[in-house]
Amino acid sequence: MTDQQPEPAQTLDPTHARDIRDECEALSIAYARAVDFRDYESFVALFAEDGELDTGAPLIGRESIRKAIGRRPDELKSRHVLTNIFIDVQDADNARGISYLTLYRHVGPESLSGEPIEFQGPAAVGHYEDQFVRTPEGFRFKRRRLQLSFRRAEKL
């Protein structure tokens, strides 16, 4: 193989493929933590420079994602619960994945108190479809697209 061609997944050393899966899974978990705990600079850094985030309207590039996440209201409290994370390593530089999402969210002054908030259940349930790419910083989201299966209209 030449340096220009990525190593196909079927020829990757199993340990290398596992390391890629682990890194991509950790990226998904870091996404939930960063958005829920308002670590927005870390959130933005999870994406490739030209990465795309589509939660209803595509945002392309880190600067576009940074501007959008910066408009998130202080009174919005959320918890993104990710399960059934599956990563399919394509080659040494690319992977794709899916992770199920159960989203809890509340908007209101109670979100600022730090106390538990009464709630009626999840705001939404769906999944993320992901494309991951190796960058000089490690694997990052090339594209993360949200697909909702269930939602509570009054919460979203």
C-alpha cells in the first residue's frame, strides 16, 4: 500500500481497529458530556475543521457550530443519554457509527438552581448517525446527524 491509500478495515490489525472503535466511542460520549456541562470549546473541538453537525439544520465547520452552541440559553438544562453505540471501522482513517439517544431537557429558571428538576420523561428519543475521520488531533466527527424517532413537542 502507498502512503496515499488508507488501509482497508479488513486488513487492519485487530488491535488497531479496536483502538479506532474505542476512540470514536469516546468521542460520542465526550459530545454528550461537553454539551450537557456547557464545555462548549471542547464540544466544538470534537469536530473536524470542516465537520458537520445536523440536528435539524446543518451547521458546517467549527465556527458555525461554535456560533450555534453559543446561543444555547443558560436556562436550558439537558442530559444526553447515549446507548447502543456501534462503530464500524472503514479503514485506518475513517469510521462510521450510530448511537441511540434519550434526551432529557428542561428550560426554565429551575435549571440554574443546581437542584433536581421534576420532569415527565424524555424530551426525545432517536439516534445519531456519525462519520468519523482521523485528523492531526485524532479522530473527530466528520458528520453527526440526529434522527428523532419520538419527541415531546412542548420540550423541543
